[in-house]
Amino acid sequence: MADADIKSVREMDSARLKEELGKLKKEQFNLRFQQATGQLEKVSRMREVRRAIARVQTVLREKSPKAKV
């Protein structure tokens, strides 16, 4: 999903969104580890991943049955 826009995220089903969220969190962990060891080359990727995680979490929240406001 790298750098997907909100439209493509909304098209995914809940299972795919949860899978994508897991991948993004793993990537975020790896980026933090690289930053701590001084090996991170593309610092902007951290921001992209953080925003992608927020995007996926927002859509998951919208799709949950409790979110019907």
C-alpha cells in the first residue's frame, strides 16, 4: 500500500486493513530502530508511515459498527 491515498484505503475490507496496519506498524518499528542506530537514510519515510497508520486506523474506526454516529 505504500503511500496510498485515502480513496484506495476506503476500498479495502476490514481484514485487509488490519493486515495493512500490522505491516505499517512493523515498518514503523524498523524505522525507529534504524534511527536509533544511526542507519536511517530517508527520515521523511517515518512521517509517511505514521500518517498511513493514522489513515488506516481512521477507516477501520469508520467501518466499525460502533462508529455509526
